[in-house]
Amino acid sequence: KPSQTSFVYDRDGRVWTELHATENRVLISLDEIPEHVSDAILAAEDCRFYDHIGVDLRAILRAFVTNLTGDSSSPQGGSTITQQLAKKAFLTDTQSYKRKIQDATAAIMLERKYTKDEILEMYMNQVPFGRGAYGIEAGARSFFGKPASELTVPEAAMMAGLLRSPSYYDPTSYPDNALTRRNTVLEQMAEYGYITS
């Protein structure tokens, strides 16, 4: 259970102030999130999410081959959404083979205990989007001043693009990086059939 933001209301029911520690988070359910927002995150982070058991051997092999033969300045990852959730919720960011095995084990256990939709909902409420915002709702409010339910397709793609590196793709600090990454996510959404070209 991640920490959440508390809201203080005035007597007319308007938000007077928000109280949060280091993590600004507003939990929402998956059915409150538009499908194109979920699709953008799946396209950017784990297009085979609904097809694997928590670990995607095909993605791990692709990442291994790319990292072995490709450009070392942009290493590929093979972690699934479930593995990322396991790492953020239970483990550390330490880079080691032991931690990768722990990621995989925890991911398989999560997949046995929860449905895919429950895992996706937990992930979308857990991940950092930058600017102290954790979860898609706080992220949407921080970057666009509106709830996640009102995000457009390009806005959803920008939010999904932030997950790779929130500070590097922050649209205020690095607008060119953010635009390039957003466009990449839109292309991935089209490639996987979530949107048309």
C-alpha cells in the first residue's frame, strides 16, 4: 500500500490544501483511467503484458542481444510491468543478477496472486512521473493540471514516455526530449494497434 496525498477541504467542499510527504500520490482505479492512457503505458513499457507470466523471456533475450551487439549508450531493458512493480514495491534499485532473479521471482508470485488488471492498476498508482508525482493521477495533475480521466492521446503518450526517465523527458526542462519520446510512444501505440497512424 503506497503512501497517498491527503486533501483538506473548506466548509463548502472545495480543496483548501493538499498534504503529502516526498510522494504526491492520488490512488485511482483502473476503470477511472481511459483505455488510451493504459494503452500508452503498455506500448511504452510492456506490449506483451497480457501474454506473459510476469517475466517475458522474449524481451529479456531481445534486450540481451541488443545490449551485447548494439549501442551501449542506450541499453535495453527486459523488465515487465510486473517486474517493475515488484522492484518498486518490495525491492531496491541495486543492479545485480541476484536482484534480477528476485524481480523475476516476485513478479511470478504477483501474477499468481493478482489479475493482470489489478497489477496494471497497482503499477499505474505506484510509478514515479517526476516533479514528486507518483501514479498517473498525480502525474496528470502535475503536468497537465487535470485528472487522468481527461488526458488526450498525445498527453497520455507523453506521460507514458516519462516513465523511462522522468527528469530527462520533463517537458519543461527538456522540451525536445519530451516531444521526441512522446512521438516514439505514439509510433509504438500505432505499431501495436492501439491507435491508427
